Amino acid sequence: MCNNSVKIVLEIANNKHNIKAYEFPANVTDEGKIELPNAILQQLANNQKVKVIILVNESTEEEQ
């Protein structure tokens, strides 16, 4: 698994929403699944719905 560097990058708590955004490195497995660090999994309840934003480094023309 990736390095265990997990950061909370956003926290919103008011009478309508309680939201936390986490930032961490992850890998896509050969099966096409994203591996989540254990530190994140411990923060999530089973069957909890989450929103996912995926940021990828685009390769430059020089790298292709």
C-alpha cells in the first residue's frame, strides 16, 4: 500500500452538513480497484455512502 500520509483538508460542520475531506496517495490495483489506507477505512462506517474526487497526474508530451 501507499505511504500512510493522510491529511484532513476540509472540515465543514453546521446544522445542515457535517463534511470531512481527506487527502492521501492511493494506487489502482490490477483489478481496477482503488486501495484506501487503513487510516481512512477506520474513519468510515460500513455501507457508508461517500463522494469521490479522483485527481491524476496527466503525462506531459515529453513523458509519452
